[in-house]
Amino acid sequence: MYRHLCGILSDVLMQWGIATHCQAVEGSFCDGRYNLACGDGAQARKIAGTAQYWRTVAGADAREGRHHVVLAHALLLVEVDLIAAHRRANELEKRLGTGRVYRTDKTQSIEQCLPTPVAGLSARVADALITRLAGSRVPL
């Protein structure tokens, strides 16, 4: 499911010339193997994070038995004040006493990847995602 979701996001980002791949980015918030990152090696920056929740449910009738449903989602950094976002996330971690510290140099927004500003970027990304999802079939 993660690969499918990241593939959709990668397709959309490539429309703006932003090449991405899945990898962990140490120092980024909510780090995981299926971050979507731009750049390679130590230069990789998280541009999206993914998560999913699985649940076993009973079928509509006794013949169907039990099966799994999944909620998969992504946080895509489009136009965001990363300094403010990291300050808030780090304050939360401090209050929770986790010892985690997130680094702003480990994330990047779509806006930062573009050579020139794009008017209505968030809306254009949303439209591109809707268009891409319209032709997508979730793998079973």
C-alpha cells in the first residue's frame, strides 16, 4: 500500500520536475521507511510522509468471513513554513519528554523545489492529485 501511495505522489511531483523516491530521512519528523524524499544520500530531504492503519472487519454476511481494510494517507509538504512547523513539533516532543529533535534541513516543500514561484500551488497540486487518483486502482 505504501508503494502505491508513494507512486501516485511521485507521479504528481514529476509533473513539476521533482524526482522522488522512498527512504527514511533521519532527523525528519515522523521518520519511516516510506517517506517520500528528494535528493540522494545525506542530501535527501523528506517531502512527504505516509502512514496506514489496518483493521480486521467481518464481511457483510457469514459467507464472506473476515477481511482487512486499510486507511492509508500521506502528508505532502506543499507550501509550509518549515521553521515554524519544526518549532511546534520540537516543542511537543519536549513537553512529552521524548528527547526527539527534528531538523528543518531534513525536510523540503514542493514550493522550495521549484525554480520560480507558482501561483495557486496548493490548489494546482490538489487538482493534479485528484486527476491522478481518478485513473488509479488500489492494489488488492
